[in-house]
Amino acid sequence: MRDSLELSTKTVIMTPMMHLLFLPLLFSIAGGKDLEEKKGPFENTGLDVPEGTPVPFPIHQFQVTHPGVNNFRVSGEGKETIKISRDGWLYLEKPLDWSLDNHYIIMVEALADDEVVEGPIYVTINVLDVNNHAPYFNQSDYTAVVRENTATGVPFTRVFALDQDNPDTPNAELRYSLVSQIPNKHGILLFQINPNTGEISTTKEGERMLKAREGIQYSRGEERSIDTLKTKFADYCEVPKIPYEKNPFFTCVERAEMRRIIMDPLEDPDYTLLVRVQDLRGASETALSGNARVHIVVQQNLWVNPGPITVKENLVETYPLTIAKVQSNEPDAIYTLVQKERQLRFPFQITKDGDILLTEMLDREEKDMYILVVFALDNDGREVDPPMEIQVLVEDVNDEVPVCENEESVFEVQEDEPVGSLVGQLLAHDDDEAGTLNSQLTYTILSQNPPTTPNAFSIDAASGRIQTLRALQRKDQQVYNLTVTVKDPAFKTVCKVIISVIDVNNEMPVFEKNDYGNHTLAEDTPVGHTVLTFRATDADEPGSGSSLIKFHISAGNDGDVFTVESDRDGVGHLVLAMPLDFESSPNYELQIDARNPEPLMKGLEYGAESTAFVSVSVTDVDEAPEFSLDTLHVIVPENITKGSVLLAVEAKDPEGKEISFKLDGDTQGWLEIDPATGQIKTKDKLDRETLETFEVTVTAFEKENPEKFSERVLSVRLLDVNDNLPKMTHTQAFICVKTLKPVIIKAHDTDNAPFSQPFTFSLGKKSPNWDLQSIDGTTAKLTLKKIPIEDKTFSLPITIKDNAGMGVAQLFEVRVCNCTELGYCYIAPAESNFRLGMGPTIGILAGVLGFCIVAFIIVIRRKNKGGKKKEVTGEEERSNMM
């Protein structure tokens, strides 16, 4: 039997010798790789093959279980590229290219004498991308225009590159870089490129150093033409004696201006950048690359911020005054000016030529800086240049007079203070700009009263600090008056200073006695009660800080139960500041000190004469029980279970006596209290619709002495639950046939939100005769759509549900009738037969029944009398009948 290699419908005939030579060739191509790894069962599988692999290349060998298989057949995608041998080797006959197709799906069948005995199976050949495509720019040359002073990092152009490798692999991850800049005489790069996006912008040096070619400046409305150029040339140069066309100076200017106006970055660039793009993010030595050139022309930027602008305050000039000028890169731009702070006063304007005008004087003390925002727009209101913020600084001039902080500055100094002691600092201020000579103040003592030789005081010219020049004696002079001049370079003012010489605190307060004995207070003594009044004296000068006495408790006052009140006459009062508690503190040993606000003279210390002692004993009083809480408040849902505990009230007797509880004021009888534990429980169902909030009084009292009691008010608030259904406010109505006005149905629900309105209204069942529509959250209108042939009363089931969806059907009776002029149902005379209502009918029936019972009793009695053989006359018979 012949060996063959079948591919789809084409069969390649191979001799046995050729087949034997073919297999070693495949094995050698495997590069020494273990062929066992490329063998597998005959089943669906996926295989990876790198693109560009040299051919022939063995991919995989299928091993079948059927003993009669002697050939294989492959069909499907890539059957011209992927082949299979008779012994099951799948191999490449042509190299793969990922950019043409990244995968192939083929069908393989196992044959026995051209008959399919196994399969088909499906094999997916995944083509693995290799980095065999260099990235390339979409243009070899780019052109761009950048203006002077373009901000660093703001892109003005961009380059873009592509890579045909797999974009999901590093093979197509691109990185841009700047190779060179021409010219670059100083080795300073003026441009930079974003490595990820290819955006090109200026560096910090480029923002500062890029300059455009010099040229002629054109005013608003001027045409950029040869005639305009001649006019400007004549304005700056003498009138030429030769024609412009033959004047070498004019032709030189003309060529330069035409070159500037007709800019061609490709033919006449200012800068040329060589940029590179690399795949593998440029991180590998094997990364492939591409290059391009960017030709850049620097364009003049006339839109330059003239700020900050400095203007002197209170400048005497003719207004409006031009303080700056702006010029757009668009000659016909329209300028507008606004204030950034949006304040009411804005003394600035801008002309159509870009001149910024100041319309009135400025005052630095009112506002020291303005921020102006200038817009350059075209005729359609679109911005032709970015908005420009200009700072206007108001320069200070010396127009403010120094001001004393106080009309009179008063200081005190103790007698016998050493020379150089600080008396105080005179405070003054100047509203001119701080940190300038205009606000620099100088202090000088103009006069001293009474005068002394030498002077008693000096003042620091820069700070205003006043110091003593000699030791002062109060007995010589108690008060000095100084006149101080405070001036800046242009203005001056006079400040008044009063210096009082105060007595030295060389005497200590002395109590009239040091032991005030023991004082007894009942436990229930009210707060504010004066326990003791005591006195101390001081030999220093009366009315001075040295003789003023302040008392304070320095020991024994645990819990700050007592306090001391002092007056200016050396009298103190020991006052009860907190409630007494015999159980916690039955005794107090208090130490009271007398002190001066002014410090003692150096070398002196307070002694025992400035301290007093007092003892306080507290006597026990039978006190009422005390609650642990001052306020009792509880919030519960109205459907709380009967017998639930609302609150456990806590109270105790200070003396530890047994107490009991009671409850008063429960008008509904809903609550009860456990006398022993204080637990308050519900004893009946609560109903918020009956009473939403209520108060009861809880009393805690001593069992042995009920007169000792305390009370607290318990506030109870009931939370609503959805325990009430919406109900109609009326259940009957009538409709006049002639008018057919809708009937208004109104409902109410005693629950609160969200368990009440808005209500939903609906008919219990659909009716062709009636229509029901909601009006608002509480009402609906019922409309008759079809008039009945006779007067009739309808009972309509109407379901009303609250906001929570609870509700039931309710009957609503509607009588449809002809109406009188007054609007009531009309009843024809023939139809007004006498009819009794339910009440009269029952009355008549009861009367008839009663009469029958009476007659029956009479008959029975007469019969009994006849049996006793009593004779009854006719007259008696009539009497009995009556």
C-alpha cells in the first residue's frame, strides 16, 4: 500500500523512501526538543506557534487508538499553510504572520483506507506575536507653531506612532523620546516630549527663552500689506529719495516681514526636533525604533501680562489715567475688563485698543490690591487668547497721622523699684503700609509734670517702652504726668501718660482672731446660708492693692461645699455653697487665708497671723428619699404588650430607711407601679389616638414616715402604630339626574404619618356606570357615567387604603333621582302611599301581642271561676270583662 499525505481534497503521493527521509527532517527541525512533549491523544486541542517560525516545523503528533488508521485529513482555515503527515504529525509548510491572522481553526480526521474511523476533532492554532515590526510615525515630518512665553507643560503639538505587533503585548508598548534639537548652541533644551502620549511642550527654559523673529507691530484695524509697510517705514525713516523697490533698507525689511507673515515651518523653521519612538517601552536593548522630525516656528506673543502694576494712592492726576496696555495676538480682538473680587467699587476701564484706564484716585487704606481680568474676544464672543489676570498694587504714601491707642495711658509702678524697671509700653499705630518708613513711629517725652532733675522716666524711641531712671518714693510724689510725642516722617501726635507710684506691700493681713471655733449646721441648711463673718486688717496704704484683702479657703473644703465672699473693707463671709450630707461628711476643718492681690515686698512671706481656722459639724436630719434621676421620660409604641415594663424608677433614702413607691395622675388607668421595686408596667392597652402624651407623678416615701417623700413627674409619649383604618366621614349621598355633579367622598384616619394620609381610593369591582378618581390625599370624587332608567339607590363597595397600604372595602350608598328646584330628591304624589317605618311597625305588633295576652288571661280566670260553681250575675260578668 502506498504512503500518502492528504491535505483537504488534495493528496500528495509519497514513496516509502521519501516518507522515511521526511520524518528525520522534522525531528531535526525540532531543535533537539523532546518530541514526546509534542505528542498527544486524538482530541480537541489548542496549540501555540510563534510567528515567523522556519519551515517545515513539526507542531504536534496525534496518537489514535484505532488499529486500522493509516492516514489523516486536515481541512478548514489555513489548510494551505498547515499540513499533516500519514503518521499524524501536524506541521507548518509556510511561516505564520500574526498581523495577517492571529489564530487558525482546522478540522482533523483519522482515516482507514480513506474512511473516517476517528474524529473529526478541532485544533486551534494560536499564532504568538514576536517583536518583528518596528514602530513607525504616521508622518515623517511634522510642523508646529508655538508662541513666546507658552507655559511649561502645555502641549502645542503631538506626534503619533503605530506598531503592527500585538497591542496586548509589550511588543506594541511605545515610548517617545527627544533625540536632538536644532539649533542648540548653548546645550539647553527648550522643548520636551511626553514619553507616553507624544505631546510636545516647552521646558522652563523654553518658556523663558523662546523668542520670535522681530517684525513690524500693527495697530488695530491696520492691514498687513506693502502699503502699510511703506507708511511705517516712512514714519521711522526719512523720506527716501529713491523708490522703495530700489531702497536696499526697505527691501531688506520687506523680505524679513514677508518671511515672518508667510511662515512655513517645513521650509523655514526656527527649530527642528528629531524624535524617536521605541517599542518594548524602550526598556530593552532589542527594542525596535522609528524616527520623525518636528519643524517648529516661534510666533510672536503680544498677549503679555503687564502686571503687577503699581499706582500711588491719592495720586493727583487727570482721570481717566492710562496705567497699562495689553495687546492681543489677534489684531481685531475685542477687549473686556472685569474685577475678580466682584466688589461694588471698580475704578478701571479698558479701551478698544487695550489701554487700561484708572478712573479715580485710589486709597491704600481702603484697598491695597485689585485683580483685573482681561478678556480678548472675537466678534462672536469666543476667546482668542486665554484670560489674563493683572494685579494692580496701590503704593502707600504717607497720608496717615499716628494715633494713640488710648486717650490717656495709665500705668502703675511700685515705690523703691530699681532703676530701669519697666513701667509700661505706650501703644500707638499708623494706618500707612506696615514695614515702610511711612508707618515707622518715633517716641519722645516732650514734658514731665511735676518736673524732676534729672528726669524720672525715659522712653524707647522705637518701641514706646517707658522705664524708671531712679527709685521712686510715694511720699515724694504719687502721680506723674508725661506728654509723649509720637511721629512718623511726615506727621506727629501727642499722647498723654499717667504714672501712679503705688505703695510697696510690706504689711501682711492680720485676722482679728485665728480660731473661730466650732459651728453646727443641720444637714438641710439651705445653700447660700452664711455660716460665719470674720475680719482682717492691713496696715498698708488704704485703697491700694497692697491693703486690699482677699480671702480663700486653702484646706479642708472637700467637694467645695463652702466658699468665701470678700468685700473691700477686710470683711469675709463663710457661705454654704453646696448641700450638706451628714452621711458622707459629718465634719469639716477649714483653713482660711487672707492675701493681698499685690505681691509682698521681697523677703516677706505670709505668716500665721494671715490664717484662721474654723470647724463645722453637720447634724443628721431625717431626709426624704432621693431619686437617681431628676427627669423621667419614656417613649413607647402604643401597641406595647400589656404587662411590659416601661421604666424602673430608682430612689434611696439617705439614712438607708426602707422606702416604697406609688403612682398618681393616671387618668386612663393604663399604668401601675411595683411599690417595692419601682417598676412601672402597663396594666391595660395603650391608645395614642385617645391620649398621645400624658404625665403621672411617681412618689417615693419612707414606709415608717410617709410624710418624708419625694416626687418626680414621669412623661410618657406614645408612638403611633398602624392600628386604625381609614374611614369615610359620611356614607350616603344623592345625585340629581339633571346636573350629574360628582359626589365628593372624604376619609380620615386617626393614626399619624406615615400610617395615615395620603389615601388611595378604588372601587371594589369595576363598573361601567361609575368612575372614582382621587382629588388629594384625603378626598376622591365619584362620578356617574350612565344614567339609570329609574330612580335607584346604589350600594358601592369602596376600598380606602392608608399610606402604609392598610384598608378595607366600605359601602357607600348613592341615590340617583330627579330633584326639585331646591336640590332634593322628588317623590311623585301617586307614589307617596302611606308607609310605616320600622319603629311604628314594631310598636303596633307589640300592642296587638299585648292585647292577646290580656284576653287570654281573662278567659282562663273565668273558666276557673265556673269550675267552683260560683254564680256570677250578668252585671258582675260585665264588670269582669271590663
